[in-house]
Amino acid sequence: MTVLRLCVNSGDLLQTAVFYFRRLNAKNWCPDERAEEILKTLVSKALNSPFVIAIGNGTASRETQVFIASLIQRGVIAAKFCVVSECGASVYSTTELAAEELSGIDINLRSAVSLARRIIDPISEYVKIAPKHLGVGLYQHSVNEKRLDEMLDIVVRECVSNVGVDVNVASLQVLQRVSGLNKKTAANIIKYRQDNAGIKSREELKKINGIGPKCFEHCAGFLYVYNGKRLNAPAKKKIKLSKEFNPLDATPVHPESYQIAKQILEYAGADLTHIGQNNLYQMLAVIEERIRERGPEWLSVWELLSNPFVRKNAPVLLTNVLEMKSLKVGDILEGVVRNHANFGIFIDIGVGFNALAHSSTLLSVVPEVKISFC
């Protein structure tokens, strides 16, 4: 098993270590004697930061989960773990891009870095892999490769437009697909954030080479800047304001509409410190009719503020291994769809094998992938 320590904000590789599982028999594996000490040392270096271990879903995945869970349950390490799909990781590790990003790093370690980064920013990692290497089975190899790449580009651009990207984490491959940016300006953003310990506000984007007034106008609304952490969970405390950070920088509201946004918050009896809190959405709902009277521009900004800025489908973080024998009728489980067919969908629910949700039990037929153009 390859063990890495990454910077959670940037995905930069900080430290590596390797230990191995040896096969005891046809079904069982056992970690070597150094494993516990290696993990204990790595976790201790995280200090007060949360430590999440990414475990690939390939060979000996279940045994690794059991081993990590035992360390957590015995209090040896303070961490959580997440099972990550290994699709395309080995292919990525042999590409020129991987060699450029992780020069001097062993190929096996490159694969492990890709898995770990998929927890931090999945789209930035998956977009580095040719779509024909992401699917299940061989069907994607029967599709015209050029057309497949074109559709991937369309889908990624649509995702970026719908959910935005974290400007301090997003990869070059994602940034260059943001409206108004290209490969050169995306590279300049990455260089700037590396040289300046990150980007602290949308306004700071104007200091980057290649981002002039027109470029800023096109890209600013899709580039999110977070103050230390993402708004991926309801905030228990109000956001602390600073001279550099504006909470609106972490929302879909474009900087040119910040003044309207502030007035809307004022109408609702709120201010910038309420952004990200659950009660803000109830406060905004009360003033809907008043906002409609102000016209379409105000209504558009109100709608952006009224949508929770919560990252959906966040990875499932675990501290223990789920077993089939522990399940009972009525349990509500969360899982990842691994494959789908006409008769249903196969879902990884963390018990060591995929569960089948038959089409007859679904609320609707298996959803089809559709594309919309704006």
C-alpha cells in the first residue's frame, strides 16, 4: 500500500511512504509490521487538520479498509477513510501530464496521488484521463474517440458553469474550460497562486497576467474563493470578515452584482456574515415578492443567493467497515453507482460487493444522460 500526505487546500504532495500487504491464503491479506507505525507518524504530522485516507477499490481494498478501521477504532490514529474508484489511475500515471505534474515521482506513487486528489477535487482529476479509460466494460471503446473527447469537453464546461470551481484547487485542465479563460491564462492563475500562497479574493484575479477587464467579466462568476474552507456544510457560526475576503466570493454572484446582493441581504435582515448559514435561505424566501417588484436583475441575484452553496454528493467519510450481517430491513444506506443496466443499477454500499437496485423498485426508469445548450 502506498501512503501519501497531501496538502488539503492545493493537493500538493508533501510526503510518501510505502508498506505492503502479504497474502496469507486465497482470501486473506495481512499488512507488514511497519504499517501501523508508518500511518501513526503520517497522521501525527497533520496536527489539528482533519486526516482522510483514500483507499482504492481494487485489489485488497476490503482488507485495507478493515485494517484502517481497526486502527481508528483502537485510537491508534485519528482519521477517517474514503473508498475511491481506481478507474483510469494507472493509465494517468504513465501519461506525459503525470510525468510533468509529478516529475521524479515513481509511477505507482503517481497513481496514489491521483486517488487522493479525487477526494479533494474530483473533476480536476477525472478530466485528466481520456474518457475511454473511465467507463466500465468495453463499450466506450466502440465510440468514435474524437467525438467522445468533444462530448467530455462539453460536459466539463457545463459542470464548471453550473457549479463553479475552487480557484485555489482547480487543475489546469479544469481552469482552461472556464468561460473567458484559456490554457495560458489558466497556467498564469496556477503560477500566481503558487507564488502567493493562494488567491484570497476575486478582486485579486485582476493582478494575474492575461486577466484584463473583459476576461475578468467572463470568468469571475465561475471562480470561487473560499476563506479557509468550502461552504460544503451548514455553518454553525457566522463567517468572520476580513479586509481581503468577501463571503460573496464563495457564491455564484458575479462581482458586478455585489452591491445588489448586499441590498438584498439588508432587505432580508441579514448581512455578509450570514452567507452559508441555513437560516439565510428562510430569511430570503420571505422577501421574494418584494424582490420581484425590483425587476429581473434583482430577481436573478436573489435566486443565486437563495440556492444553498453546498457541494452536493460529497465523499462518504468512514471510521468503520460496514458488514452485510449488520444490515437490517429499513436501514437507509448511501452508496456510489458503479454500473447501470436496463434492469437496474449496481451500487457500492461498502459491504464488499455491489448491491443491485432493480428497475422495478426505482421511482423512475434508469436516468439517461442528456445534454443541454445555453
